[in-house]
Amino acid sequence: MLTSYFWSGDAIRSRRVSDIVLTGTVDVPAPPARLLADWEREISSRMVLEPGDVETMPLARARARWPDYSRCVQAVSDWTAELGMPAVLAASDVALMACRGARYHHDGAQYGGAAFCNLFLSEDKGLDLHFPALDLRIPLTRGTAVIFDTCQPHGVIQRHSSGFNAADFTPDQDYVQIFLTWELPIEDAHVGGALKVAFDVAPTTALQPDAEDAEQVRLNGELASVCPNSGRWCRVD
């Protein structure tokens, strides 16, 4: 059993980690050539994006070169509304991200109180978003939309691969994926309901609220980490 401990206001709350992943394809236009060139310059000259890295991109500058940005947001907003989450996207923080593949990880130590909603903007480059514990692979193409629990282990790997291997992402090949991501509040009734999250499943009295690791994920009551290459849970000694 996977349990997330997360901040709810000034208190730590527990919840079950959802094994539901919502996915679909929305109709979004290809980013304009000027914007693609700007993203390429940003990645090649202003940031270090090693294989497996996931990094933030400048969204404000992108929006100035992106006439269809609002159309992309509206497409995802319509999709989330169809899934029973009306208006949640407009009230959620959004960021523009880039990854050169992604090592397996979970985000429960920083975003345990959220679900991620991602819209992938790049063309199909032979990469999958992989949830190893769920045996679920989602081919990444332009318009792929995904909502998932931040605490569920995930990575971006080659379609032919069974795990993450940095050697699969050589710098002479374009394996970068650009995507928008929103932090949806997991305690929102529509979000928690869509992912069938059960709250307050474990006592939190043993946790120290002022500790740096107060937000954490436990497997059968024990602290655990994710192997970056296989995505398997490992006990923390």
C-alpha cells in the first residue's frame, strides 16, 4: 500500500496513492517555427539538459511568441471538464517544462498535495511516458494529455526499452519533449474523485510537522525511494 503524507494548510494529512491515470489526445496546433527555434536555443545554450533531466522553461517569453497558447489551454480545459473537473485548470499553477527522457521518480516529496495534468507539445519522437507499477505506457505525441497522481512512479523512456537508460538519449538525437504542466489540488473534490483518492488512511501523529521530510511517500508503512533506472520501489535504509 502506497501512502502519501502531504501538507494540508498547516497540518500533515495522509492519503492513498491513486493508481488511476487519465489520458487522451486533444487537438492542439504545432508550435510556430519561431517558438521552436527559441526553445532549441534555450535548451542548447542557456540550460544544461542531461539525459533524464526535467527542467523548467521560461513560460512568459514563450507566450509572447505563441499565438495559439490560449487555444492549447482551452483544449486541455475542455478535456478536464469532460472528465468531471470543471474550472479546476484555470485555478491551478502552470509551468512550461522540457525533458530529455526522464529518470523514474515520484514527486510526492514536493507535490504530495497535487495531481499533475500534462499537455505534451512535441511531435512523436519514439518516447513513452511509463508508469512501471501500473504496467502502463503512453506514447508521447503532440496533444497527448495526462492526469496522474504525483506520487505514482513515472519516467519517460524509449518506446523499445524496458527501463530508463541514459545511453538511449545521445545528444546527436532530438529526444527532447516540451510540455505544459498544471498542479491540480488533490483535495479538490472533483480531482480527488476522478482519481478515486482515499484520504486520512493512516495516522500522522508520528510525523514531525517541522521536519524537512514531512511530505513523503511510504510503502507498507516504510519509507521508500524509486530506482531511477527500473522504476521499482526500494526501501530507504
